[in-house]
Amino acid sequence: GENVEQHPSTLSVQEGDSAVIKCTYSDSASNYFPWYKQELGKGPQLIIDIRSNVGEKKDQRIAVTLNKTAKHFSLHITETQPEDSAVYFCAASPNDYKLSFGAGTTVTVRA
Amino acid sequence: GAVVSQHPSWVICKSGTSVKIECRSLDFQATTMFWYRQFPKQSLMLMATSNEGSKATYEQGVEKDKFLINHASLTLSTLTVTSAHPEDSSFYICSASKGRDEQFFGPGTRLTVL
């Protein structure tokens, strides 16, 4: 099955700086890569996703890049704000629609 | 939109009792619903996948007789934890799919078994 590794496990950044989270996956058949933000006591919320036919996608302060050859993808958050503090999960999905999640990254934005 | 609700948001029960959790897609028909379990400071672990009108497919290591899943309609799936024990205490989260690989998650249900 798919194995997704995520780094770092914790990330502390100064407000206004950028945050980068990296994930690698094992199954070359995976073709869908979503990123979720989870606040304490709540369910995950989709913040951005990318499919295997695209190398980069951007939505305001959030961007995701995908390198299929190296089997890794990254989340970039620019101009971080305190409300960006949360746990972020990457995931990968092969053709059976199941999501395999990374271990999560706890992001803390220092004011 | 794609809104998924769960009920209850939290539940406390005595050991040995059964607990039912509902998952509803409020503004779309979900061809597939998924149930996850999440322990504190850990990732989401898929328990089972359910399609409307058919039996759920359970992940390896998940007891189907303990975690009963019913997907009676395109907008409702239920998870029943039977004969709950303290080790079943966890955060249970459902998600729903419109048919592609995008999953929309519910807010989760915190189960505490005394």
C-alpha cells in the first residue's frame, strides 16, 4: 500500500515568514495529493490539492508543488499569520480513492 | 459547498454499551463515505470505506463486528461501536466523496468510554 512520510513534525515560524512542509510517497500510481489543516478538536479541512498532471498550484498565500519523478510534494505558506497555527496533513491517493495520510506537522506562528 | 456533519460531537458512555455516530452529507450526494479514527497527536487511520447500499470494506486489523457501519442512503452513514471499552476512546471522523478522490471531512466525534 501507499506510504506517506511527512517532515518536519513540528515547525515554528515568526509571523510574516514562510513555512514549508514536505512529503514523500511510495506508490507511483498515486495521482491525487491533498493538504488538510486541522485545528484542535475539529475535523480536517481541505486547503489545497494537486493532481499528477500539474507541477504547481497556488491559492493566495498557499502553494503546493509536486515532483512525480522524485515522488515528493510540498506545501508552502507565505506571509504566515497566527491563524495559520494548526496541524497540517498531507495525503496521497492511488486509483482506489483511499487517502493515505502523513503523520502531520504542527505549525506554530509566533506573533 | 460540500458540508459534512457528524452527530454527536462528543459522547461519554459506560464500558459495555454501544454508541452510534451519524455522518451526513448536507448539500451533496456521497457515493462513498469513509470512517477514520484519530488518537491524540496522531494521524488519521482509515477504518472502513462504505458505499450506499453495500457492505462496508474494512481495513486490516479493524473488527467489523465491533465497528458496524451502515450506509443506508447517499447522504447518511452510521458507525456503531458495539460493546465499547476504554481502549475504544478516540476521535472518530467521517468523510464523504462525491465520486472523485476529493474527500470532505466532518467535524469529528469525541468518544470517551468510562
